[in-house]
Amino acid sequence: MKIQTKLWAVVPAAGSGSRFSKTELKQYQYIQNHTVLEHTVARLNTLDLAGCVLAIGEQDTFAKTITFQHQNKLHFCLGGAERVDSVLNALLYLSRIAHDDDWVLVHDAARPCVTTACLEKLVKSAIDSDQSNILAIPVRDTLKQVLNQNQIEKTVSRALLWQAQTPQMAKLGVLRKAIETSLLDNILITDEASALEYINEPVHVVQGRSDNIKITYTDDLELARLILQSQIHA
């Protein structure tokens, strides 16, 4: 997909993944003879990226041994204690080689199943609207608000609720300012959109697909295997 504006990707990959395993990192599990991280980066590389920055842990000696597609476009920086810290470190790294008006896609290391069609739709929407965009899907299930001892208090309307995914896309300067401001004000940042919302930056939702799963628990790995296999034959 050719675009006029420079497009960069940021992949925070420094997390411990404690919900997946106490000893193994989910991004380095293998599916079809490639790590989850390789699949993720390969999906991002279906776009016309200027480069991709991986934010990795200080003790990570494995990431730089992997042979990625478009290795010449790959950059590494040190991640942080939390996901938001890793993203900010990557944005600060990018600020030395990119322009503040360049676009940045931030994508979870453990989302290897995002489709090229969804990526292209997200990029087109952001550039056409000239505003920040994220992939998300409408909430399908009935939601319950639960009190202590697992007692249901009420049913929550899902009419206006969407489940956020990644990538999340914004201009480099805008996103860096949003995260820096939010952290300075001790605001809880759960994703890039939450930082953008805090500084009143409009964020548009682009409907993605339910198969863009995030590998969080061990059984998600088998689901990701099945999805990637099905996508080969789609």
C-alpha cells in the first residue's frame, strides 16, 4: 500500500507477560516455525513503512537474533517498566529520525493476526480524516457490573461500547505530547487512545475484526495458531 505521508510502526515488546507465563514471554512462542513477534512484524510490513521500532526489555538477548522481514527498516530501543513507558521510549527514539507530522502505528507485540485489509483501512481513515484512529470492534456480549463476592449489580448497556484493539494510529508529535502530558499528570494510560483522549485529541474508531486477538493467556496461543492457519487459506 503506497502512501504519501511517512508511516512508522512502534511495537512495545518489553512486557513480562505474567498472565501468560511466569517464565516464558508470549511474543517468543512459536507458531508455524516463526515467533509471535515475527508474525506481528510481518503483518505490519505489508504496509509501506518507513521503519519499525521494537521496544525490548533490558535483559532481552533474543530479539536481535531474529531475522525479520525488511530487517533494514528495523530499529530497537529500550523498553520501560510499563507498556506506556515502552511506547514513549520508542516515540522519543523516532523523534530523532522522523518528523512530528509523520504517522505512527502502535501495535501490540502479541497481536499477530491483524489482517492487511484492516491495516490498510485504518491507515486510509486516519490520513483521509487527518486525525487519530484506532481499530476496535463493537461489544457483542451482555455486560454485567459485578460487586464484591461476584454479585451482579446491574446489566450495562453495550449500545455505545467498543472493544479497543491495535494498531492505534496518530501523528508522532501529537501522540508523544499526549503520553508525556498524561504521565506528568499521573493519569492511568491503558492504551494510546486514552492518552489522546486526555488532551482532548479526537480519536476515530475504525471497525476491525474479531480475529485480531491479543495473546494474553496460554490457550490464546492455540487460538492464534488456528486463526493464522485459516487466514492462509482465506
